[in-house]
Amino acid sequence: MVMTTNTNTAATTGKTTTGATTTGAVTPAGTRGDAGGGTGRIDFAKAAPKVFRALVGFDAAAREGLDPALVELIQIRASHLNHCAYCLHMHTNDARKAGESEDRLHMVAVWREARHFFTPKEQAALALTEAVTRVADAGVPDDVYAEAAAHFDDAELGHVLALILTINTWNRVALSTAKVAGTDERR
């Protein structure tokens, strides 16, 4: 998930949900309300604008020098694993706009059974994405890291790792603030 803005706060849709009640009072700063689809969850960009801008910057830096198709594959796979519908919707749409095929998009979740859809470099990145996303389960196995290191130079590998970290963070922001799939707020 990446939300960008030209101002110091994120752009929001301003859309209100009729009939929904919000839990939690509106704060003087106006950081609660319909940001989470009527849930009363904070609008992260408004509640913590410096943190939000830092995350946007980290995300932008992570992408530098990486193939845009690979970026989307990594973001899609992490979003699958984290069950983040908001980010999954956003990044599958971004991938389509960038020319990604429907066949490959459908196979990301089962890439191990459909390896012929992905290059060895993409497979290494997807395996690393899974390991880092599930780091609490078994760490990052040496063989997974070694395979990624065989396909990426040190700088690229650093960017791939940073991208995996950012999408995992974005997934957690979206899930924690109850973002609704299909309501991409980027402008």
C-alpha cells in the first residue's frame, strides 16, 4: 500500500457512510470518523503525519532501482499472506495498469505450484517475501536468503528487503485502521 499526497496530510475520499455509527469521539484534530469505513478508527495520515510521510519516503526509497512488475508481485504476495484486502486490491490494480497479465496475477498466491509463470528471480523474491512476512514462524531460512542473494546484488537485495518491510507495515496500517478494499485514497 502506498498513499501519496502533495500536502502534509493524506488525501481522503471524504466519503461518509450513511447509517453507520462511529465508535470513539471525534478528536479536536479530526483524526477519527469515517477513515475506517465508519468504524471510528483513526485516519493514520492525519493522526501521525510525520510518521506517515516517513513511511511514504521509506516506501519510495525501497522501490528505487527495482523492476515495477517485481515490486507489485512482492506487494501482492505479502498482502495475500497478511489478509489485507485493501492493499491486495490496490496492488493488483496497479499491476494491471502496469501491464501485468491476469494469468500471473491469479497465480501469485500459488506461485510454487505455478513456477512456469515466474522467472527464477521473481520466485526468489516471492520466497523471501513469504519468509520475511512470516518471520515469527521460522525466521528467514538460510536457503531462502541464499537463493535471493544469488539473484540480486547487495543493493538490489537491500531494496527488496526494504520493500517487503514497507508492504508489511502498510498492511498493518490498513488492517489496524480498517481500510476498505476498493477505496484507494491515493491521488
